[in-house]
Amino acid sequence: MSKSKSNHQREDWRGYSKRIMGSSSLFPTEDKLREKADYPGWKMSIDLTLEDQGVLDHVRGNIVEPLSNASASARNKWKTGEVKAKKII
């Protein structure tokens, strides 16, 4: 950590400055849920993003984790979709 940075900030691996405490600047402000009244619009926006990225079924539980005896490619495809969905949310 640079000595010129405050104790509340650090450089992440991409070099962007973000707060350790408080809100992060990783997501655009329009994607953040701020109040209960904003929930319907926020949910629609997130659902559309998830659908566009092909991971909405992961979130809804329509795609379940493959059994341990499933092929490595099937397990990897499932894991990739799960991670992608979590990043969006």
C-alpha cells in the first residue's frame, strides 16, 4: 500500500482505488439497489443482464450442480455459470 493512500483505501489488482469500508466503485451507480421502492426496476435490470449473459437459469435454480460422477467439462461449465452469475449479482 502506498504511503500517500489513506488507511481507508487500497489499490486492488486492477489498479483501481476502492474503499475498504463503505460502498465500492466497482459497479455503476444505476446498478445499485438504494431503496425498497427501486427494487422492481433493479430486479428487471439484473434479470435482463443475467439473461443476456446466459446465467439466469443458474440463479433461478433451473440448472443444478452436476453429480460428482459427471464429466469434468459438465462440472466446469456449471461452475463457470455459477461464478458468472455471482459476479453480476
